[in-house]
Amino acid sequence: MSRRSGNGRHRRRRHFTVPSVVGSVTVAAAASGALAMSPASGSDNFAQPLDAVPERPLTSVTDAGALDTISDAGQSLTSEASQTANRAHSGIVEQQRLDAAEAAARAEREAKRWVSPLTANYRITAGFGSTGRMWSAGHEGLDLAAPQGSEVRALSRGEIIFAGWDGPYGQRVAIRHWDGTVSWYAHLSRIVQESGAVEPGTVIGRVGSTGNSTGPHLHLEIRQNGGDTPVNPRAWLAEQGLNL
């Protein structure tokens, strides 16, 4: 239809076409899809779905850092355990060293102690410096009367320097001890050990009455200055902690 204009002419109605918003969106979406589905290398395969993408290997910088952190943590724990083990081992070694040192000290103290020369009951029948018809000068030792055959023991650690017959002393043994002191054991009925090292209490002979003697007893002398100077055995041994 046409309307008549004021000047008597007919005016033709113009028609305008407005693009549909929906259509435009549809076209745009179709174009986007076409681009998305366009093969990169000319193949007919479409893009893979998201759930088909393979898991990414741990090769990125972040993954490497994480692995390094885990490795460092493991090395740190290993190092700490090693240090703990080393400290424990060192403690054991140190304790063993201390135990060995203490055992050596005990053995040394044991070897340097002074013991009685007789285990049997005895009585003192003559002291140091006594005089009488039995001696040409003052008595230089201590006489300990004891049963015949009783064990005679070394006073302390030392070395036998003489064993045999010695005139008026009869059968005699002499020992040089660890401190240089020399001890004599006389009138023995029998010598058990004639040479070598002795320890405190080593049996070296038997009580007898050989030589210038009137009955079974042990004549004990203590000599200093290399064995030249006799001293009072009872007093000297008391200084060492041994009371006869």
C-alpha cells in the first residue's frame, strides 16, 4: 500500500532489514567452532577432548624444584641419622676407653699392693735390732715363727734376683720390687720359685729351719739402697699399709 502525500504523490514505504541478534550470535558461534575444529596440519582429526589430554610429566621447573626439595630433605635426614650414629659410636668407643683405663689402673694398684708373707698363723719371735748369742751383730730382720712347710709369699710385684743356699740364712730367696725395695726370705725348707717375675702373694717357698735356726720360722728382711741397707720390716711395711 501507498499513501498519498500532501502533494498528491504516492510515497513508497521503505523496508529496512534488521539483522537478528540471535542469528548473528549463531553465525559467530559457528565461525568460532569452525576455527576451533580446523585441523592444524590439514588432517581431518578434530581437537581432542580435555579428558583425553595425557598427564603432564614432572619436568617443569616447579616439579624439579619439588623433587630437589624432597631429595634435600632425604639427604638431611640421612645426614642427621649418620651423625647420631657417629655420636653413639664415639660414645661407646670413649666408654670402652675409660673402662680399659680404669681396668688398667685397678690392675696397677693390685700389682703394687703389699701383702703378708705368711697365710698361716704366726708369732713374732725376734724383732729388728735384737741382740743375742744367735747373731754376731744386731738382728737385721723380723722372725715370724710358723708351722713347718707353711707357704711363704712375695710381698709385692717384683723380680727374683737370688734363690739358693746362703750360709747362716739357709735356703733364701731375694726379690727386687717395683719401687726398688729388696725383700729377703730366709731359713726356707724348700724354694718353690727360683727366678722370674712375681706378683703380690706369689708362693716362692716354704717355712723351714735351715741355716742358723732353732726352729721353723721365716726370717724376713727389707733392704733399701739397692739391697745394701736393712730397715725395720715391721715399721717399713706399716708405712705401706701392711701391719704384721
